[in-house]
Amino acid sequence: MSDVSADVVVVGNGAIGSSIAFELQRRGHQVALVGESARPYAASVAAGAMLGCFGEVTTSLLASESGRAKLATDHRARAEWPEWDYDLGVASGDERSLYVANGTFVLLNSMGTAAVDSGNFRAVEEALREYEEPYESVDPEQIDWLAPEELARSLRGLYIPSEHAVDAHRLLDKLNAGFLRYGGRIVDAAAAGLELRGERVVGVRLANGDRLTGDQVVVAAGVQSLALLDAVNEVRRRIPPLVSGYGVSALLEVGDGMLPTSVLRTPNRAFACGIHCVPRGDGVLYVGGTNVLTKAPRQYATVRDLQFLLECAVDQLSSELPQSGVRGVQVGNRPVPADGFPLIGGVGIEGLWLATGTYRDGLHQSPLIAKFIAAKVEGDPWESDSLTAFAPVRSPLPFGAREQIIQSTVQQTMASGYEQRWRVTPEWPVRIEAQLRREYTEAVEQLHPAFTPPPEFIAKMDEGIRENLKAYYDAWS
């Protein structure tokens, strides 16, 4: 294949890229979707696919204008799913619903700290009230299937009836099938870079040396997206750099075949998404909850991270899980921007669009992002939508005041120790907190006098992440 042309070339075949390609193709554009069929490093293939808007809320999210804009985006995206489910069924010829879970239980248990876990649980409830979203308080002991160990039992629970989950693998299959039935073209190859002519993008260069030409190019390649922008380095250095939020999930074959009917999850905690499980049918249970920031994406799970995930699931969800079989271990790499917020929209190069940096919300937001990018390609400004707040070329969006961010980082780090049941005498937590605060303050002050990264970056600050942050901050100083 050489010099194949299309109206639009979409790079990246995860949930976001595939959704954008599907939406553009059904609107009458001729689209080429580029990505390796195995989807190496993609977050979508390992996702729990919770359609969580309020279940994802944290105190940090509600503390900034940008965080509230992200919540508004999640809220609007959730409303897209019933129609999206129907449309994909018609387009693909597969009438099975994408939905696999009925509602979400958010559980506050004893495996963390009051500052993080109780605070985030209250933030979830605050957001539900603010949006006048139906929910109910529940007694965790009355929730079917939930059977944590005694020292990890849940103390309070909320049931959110409108927050479901979908089967991520079925979603990707139906997106591909619908895209092909509408006449789209799938290119099973890795992209290597962009082709430019002056200040305009004219196509994509593939790793095998072939080229795809197109009037418009959408880069939605997850954590690898910005690596494709080397040809426009002056633009790239003004976009928040991405790191990988590497996560591990497991598919468990439950011995008795009995599964919960809803999503069960704890509040977001300790730089992750809380331990959670999602029923997948046929006696298979999805379990996830890890997030480790790394400069480069990972292909395989470490024994340590898999062990931690399964121990948390046994402790906090069901003490009967050790009898289950491990059907599969999945690894995904979430695209995490340096300020914690998505990178959606144009980058100042004619015909070039970016759709990445969605962290934990990419699959959930994918139908909305697809329609947003399709409208942009067609010249519709969509100025009233909250996604316009996340234009890729930007100075760091504020995550909060520096002292608050450092304090949050300390609290999150301490919470991770309690979740792993560390045993320290009463005087040590105060000393550890003081030492962490000194280390984190020094690390932040060496980066920039004003810009402060989110807690995840501060706690995992290695030399590679530090260099990327400094280069980005320098571009806006």
C-alpha cells in the first residue's frame, strides 16, 4: 500500500479513535482508521468500561474550574450512551446491548483514610445533589454478592441507578463492524509520523514506509499521540506532555457463576480509581483499580501490581474470590496529561486534530468526543460545549493552589500505606507526613515558581517526568 488517500485519516484504534472514525464515516466522509489490530498498549482493551460520571468525583475535581468543566463533560457524555448503544447495534448488525451492569454502588470502607476516602465519598454525594441526580443511601450489608473481609468491611454505600458499565471488547468489535459496513477502511499498521506541506497536514507516514494522504488527520493514539507530532515540535512543546497511567485488570471466572448485577467500587483513592468490579456475563468478573505513572507505556503486568490488585479485591469486595480462576490478565496505558485534563481539538496546524489525554475517562467520553471532533472537522464550532475548555495548545490548567496540591499528594501517599495495611506506631505517621511534605515541596519548587503538576506527577517524579514538565513549563514562561 502506497499513497492511499482518504478524506480523513484517524490514527489510533482504541475507543476514542474508533468512535471518531465511525462517526465521521456514517456522516459520509471517507475515513481510514490506522492502528495495529492487537492494539498494543491501548487503555481501552483493559478497561472496566464503567460509565462513571459521579462515581469518579473527588474533592480535587470539585476544587477547580477546570475540574468542574471536566465533570460537566462527563455528565453530558453519559447521556450519549443509550442512543450510541442503539446506533452501534444497527450499524454493526449485532443487536446485543453493550450494557453489562445495572447501576453503580459506591462503597466507603475502612481501608484508607478520612482525608482521602471519606472526603471523596462526600464529594460524590455533593456532586449528585448539585446536579439533582437520583441516588440512594444503602446499607452495604444488604448488597448482594458483596462479602469483604471483616477488617475491610464497607461502612456506607451510595447507589447511583443511572451509572452503568459496558463490555469494552464488544464495544470495540461493534465499532469496527459498523465502520466497515458504512464503507470505512481499516489500516492494520502503526503510524510513525505526520506528513506536512507548509502549515497544513496532508497525511500520515506509516512505520512500514507507506503513506496515507488525507485532507484532515485526527490523532487519537492514546499515550503515544504526542510522539507523532515531532514534525510540529514548536506546537508540541506547548501541549501538556503525556505520561502513561499503567493499569492492570483481571478477568476472573467465579466458581459458582454468581456475579453482582451492578458495578461495585470504592471512591477514587491513592492515585488510582478505587478497587472495582464489573460483571461481564458467563460467570466472568472484571476486577481493576491500579494506576502507576510511567514515562513509557508498559506491555506486561508486574507480579507486584497484580498481587496488589487481587489482594485488594479479596479484602474489599469478596473473601470468596480466591476460589476463582484467572481467565486473563490485562494491561492498559491511560494517557495522563501534565495538568490532568484532556487534550481535545485543533492544534493550530490546518487539518490536524488531537483527541487524547482523557486519563480514566476516555471510553466513557468517547461518543461525545467523536461527535465533537466530527463537528470540528465539518466546521461546526461547538463553542458552548465544555470540551472547548480543553484545547490542546495551552498553558497548564490550574489543578488548585500549590499548598493544597502538595497537601493532597501527602494525603494520597499516606492513604496508600493504610490501604496496604502498614503497621506503624502512632508517632510515625506525623513524622512521615512532615518528611513527605518537605520532599514534595522541594520537588515542586525546583520545577517552576508558579506552575504545579497534579499529585500523581509529584509522587512519581523521576528524571524523565521532571525533564518533560520543565520543558513544557519553560515554553509558557
